Amino acid sequence: MLVIDEERIFEEIKRRKAKRVVMNAPDGLLNKVHNLSKKLERELGIEVIIVAEPSYGSCDTVDEEALKLNADVAFHIGHKISLPFLGKRTVFIDAYDDVSFKDVLEKALPLIKDFKRIGLCTISQHIHSLKEAKEFLEKMGKEVVIGKGKGQLLDGQIFGCEFYPVYSIKDEVDIFLFLGQSRFHAIGVALSTNKPTLMLDPYLKEVEDISPLVDERYKRAILSIYKALDAKNFGIIIGLKEGQLSLLRALQLKEKIKKFGRDVSLIALREVKDDRLLLFKDIEVFIQTACPRISLDDYHEKLVLSVPQAEALIALWEGKKIDDFLLKSHWL
Amino acid sequence: MLVIDEERIFEEIKRRKAKRVVMNAPDGLLNKVHNLSKKLERELGIEVIIVAEPSYGSCDTVDEEALKLNADVAFHIGHKISLPFLGKRTVFIDAYDDVSFKDVLEKALPLIKDFKRIGLCTISQHIHSLKEAKEFLEKMGKEVVIGKGKGQLLDGQIFGCEFYPVYSIKDEVDIFLFLGQSRFHAIGVALSTNKPTLMLDPYLKEVEDISPLVDERYKRAILSIYKALDAKNFGIIIGLKEGQLSLLRALQLKEKIKKFGRDVSLIALREVKDDRLLLFKDIEVFIQTACPRISLDDYHEKLVLSVPQAEALIALWEGKKIDDFLLKSHWL
């Protein structure tokens, strides 16, 4: 069960003498946040506004909405990062999962018997479980490595788009164990490191080898690049979410692609969805700079490339090889 | 066919020595805007970014996006209002429709033979056709009234949410003729004035009596109010779009509703859609302050009241009558 760090919210409100706060969270936490908002209003006499737009990651902070709604603080709940604060108003609030990995770790043992050096990684809500998992595996005679954090990432943590703590240790380990029920993240680990990766699901207590999914994603990603080779009309999408805005990257890509005689238009969007993209009848290929996973995981009617795919496309035009285009510490 | 006032765009760019501009428009105009963006880049050497979020009305300006994208001007295309500019960067650009109302006006004559005093109204793209229609009807022996504009509305113009030019003359006319292919707007005229209203569709050259639709909308709207009478848990939605933000109204409604012993939470959203609303399991009734038409025209699984419906609900709690709750010059 996910437990929101309410204590810190109460502390921050009191410390800042906040009168109005906004809160946002992933969909799965919204009802808890709704109850919490009532508690805060009742006990502290403040005004709470829940920003109910989709929140997929720590890129979905709502500093701008807080400003707009004249709020003193923006509590972004459920995506812990290495920083306690960001922007002028955002406070990151942890929601940790109290589920145990004990059973699923035991279940994983026979599957990793041929691997000596184990890399461990996870996402925000299970960070605290890394230590327990490491100790267990070491007791079982394994060498366990947890990669150092970097930027917004804590030790052993990965995002959907950033993988420093696994990328940096990929040559020191034989296999990665991803702690959590998220194929999405486990696939990211495997694609960015090119290492065997198992997902340890603490809820179903199942160990899943995600290789087949990784193969599918990789093939689809590379096929999209080749399909885009002869296109003439490109649309580069700039994400409007505050943590996804990458104007400079979009402008750089535009210039590069124009050099190859292509027509390039710039389009700004909040959510990159087909219903908006398909309105542009003349555009054959979209390149979106908002979030790599929109291209790698979602299905689209037209080609929608991520930044690493776009860079691979340019490399192909330049006559270079592109095999390792996803083997990177981040895909932004 | 809709014709964008390109000349004014060229003029404004030159006058402001703009280097980067953003443009947004209703979906139906996006391909024209896309072509225009290429022309502007080619001929003026500037950078154009198309903001491709949905644009339903003059509330969907993108001043904030222009700031975010470091653009000098935000051209909002297709919703002419009484002001040429708004905010720090927004320039309203007209897209007028060159279709003729001659045929459909003739077709309307037998249907209005029992009405002496005719009120004329329309939307942005047909404003220039009001004069021609007035002259034609006067030649046919009718008394024709075009209501004065107010606020952002030009003479004879209506929005989906504001109706001054028809509301102010409702007692001087026997019937309204709405020029345009938009049941949505014609329904607004009828509901806000309680007058017979015909829609004159210049494309299909059909005259439509929209009374049945008006009855349906009115009944549905009033039924929703009565259904909300005994609810305990309310959610008040604040629209995050720059032209829909109504924080004060939301706060006022919250205080009023709390006085009747109800639980009220504040929720901020950009697009008010069921997939977001249904996440809040405990909320029985939503009141949204973003756009009245979201409540009156769209279908929702839970109750989603507009501001006039919410005010009617409060009136009912106070023991007052509410028959005329939509008979207003605006629904905001």
C-alpha cells in the first residue's frame, strides 16, 4: 500500500505559513490526496486545490498552476527525486510502498543462479527496499551493485527516461533485477543497458523476464526510424508540460533536419495524442521532444519518433550506423 | 470557405519586429494555419510554433504558451472579438466565412411570415453577413433589430457563454434568426432569451427550428439541479485555460455551498472530461466554472453543473423558484 508522507506536508505548510496550496499526484493516488485535502483544510484551516491533470512522473510538477491559482506551495506527491524542492513552489512529497520484496526475492533465486554480479534498481516508491534486497542477495552469495544517483535520480533509482544508476554499472553486472510492478520501467532498464533484466513484482510475487517485450520495443523503435528515411514533411513537437519543455532541443533538431532538405514545422502540445497529431494532414513524421516513452511504448497511426530515434535517423542520413541508439544513460 | 486575415498577421509581425510567433486556431483551421506557418517562415524568416491544443473559443488564447516558448506574439486565429489585442502577446486574427446567406434567407421567409420583428445574431466568422441579411429582411417588410455589442462581443455577436446582443433586445423582437451552421450557438440564443429561434445554415441552405433541442437541453439542465439537491459531496472545478480561469467564482460557490452543510473540494483541470472526473470516487456532484456549455451540452456519468445551475441549486436550498435560471445575458 502506498503511504503518503503527510507529516512533511503538514510541516511545510506550517513552516511557510501557507494559506493556499495545490497538490497533484498520479491517478492511483488521487482519492488518497482528496481525503488528505479535506484533512488539511479541517485541521489547518487552509485552502487546498487538487490539480487533477494526469501526472506520470516528476516531469508533471505544477509550479505554474500554483502561481496561476495564487497558491503558496505546490505539493507534487508520489514521485520522490533527489531534490526536496523544485521551481518556486514545488515540494516533492514521497509516497512509499510498504509492500515486502522478501517472497519475490526468494522466488528469483533459482532464476539468477547462473549470474554472479547483480545490479539492483527500482522506482520512487520502493527506494527504501533496495537495502533489504541487497542484504538478502549478498547473504545468498551474490555480488550486488547499486548504481550511484545523478541529477534528480537517487542511488539505484530510474525514471522512464533516465537511467544513469543502471547505465553507469552495466559493465560491472551480469543481470539487472528491477524491483517493482512496472514493465514500463523494467523495459527501460533493459533497453538502456542491453543487459538481461528481471522484473520482481512484489504484489503478484512473480518474477518476469521482460526480454520478449524488450525485443518488441526495440524492433518497433528501429523500424520506425527506417520508415521515416524518405519522408519529406516533419513536425517537431515541443511538450508544454513544465518538466517536459525542451524548446532548445526542438530548435536544434529542426535545423539539423532542414539541412537534409526536409520541411519541418514546430508544434506545441501538452499531451501528445493521435487525436491532435492526425489533424495535421501534411505531416508524415512527428518527432516529439516531450517524453521518449510516448514514442517507444504508445501506438500511433503516424510515425512519432523520440529524440534518440530522431538522432538515429539523422545518423542514417549521414551514412552512420545506429545499432546502439537506445544504449544511453538518458533518452532526452 | 474560411479566409484567414493573413495581411494583418504579416503587418503585426513587421510592426513588432517579431522573431518568433505562436499561432493557435480551431481544429478545422489547423491545416490552413500549418500552410500559413510555412509561408511566414519562408517569406519573413521568422520562427513559427503552432500551439495545437483544442481551441473552442476566444477563451482559448495562448498568451501563456507564447511566454513559455519565448515568442513575441500569439496569434489567436478564428475567433474575432471586439478587441484587437488581449494580454501581453495575444492578437486576435479574423477568419471570415465567404459563404452567402442569400438562398437560406429566402428559404426562411415563409417560416417567419407570422413574425414582424426579427432579431439577428451570429458568430465571429459571419459578422460581416449581418448587414446583408438585415437589408434583405427589411426589403421584405420586416423590422430588424441587431443588438449592441458589449464587453468582448461585437454588435449582433454571441459566444457559447455570452448573449448580451440578443438578451438585451429580447423584448423588442418576436423571433431570432441565427446566421450560421451551429446548433450549439442557436441553442444558446434560445435558452438565454426564451424566444423562438431559427438557425439559418448557409451551407446546407436549410432553416432549422431548434426548439426540440432547446427543450431537451433545458429539461436535462433542470433535472440535474434537482438530482443534486440531496448530495453531500461536491467538487468545484476551476478551469486552467487562460480564458476560463475563474478562481474567485469557485471560491464564492465553495463558501455558499458549505453553508448548507455540504463537503466541498476544489479541483483544477484544463479539459473537463469524465476520465478525470470519475477518478474522484467520493464526489457526487461536480460544479465547473470553466465553461457553461460543458455542463449543458456534454453528457457526463456524474452530475456536472454549470455556474447558473449551481446558483439555481443554491436558490432551491433557499426555498426560491428557479424557472428562469438560464434566462441571462451570460452564464459565467
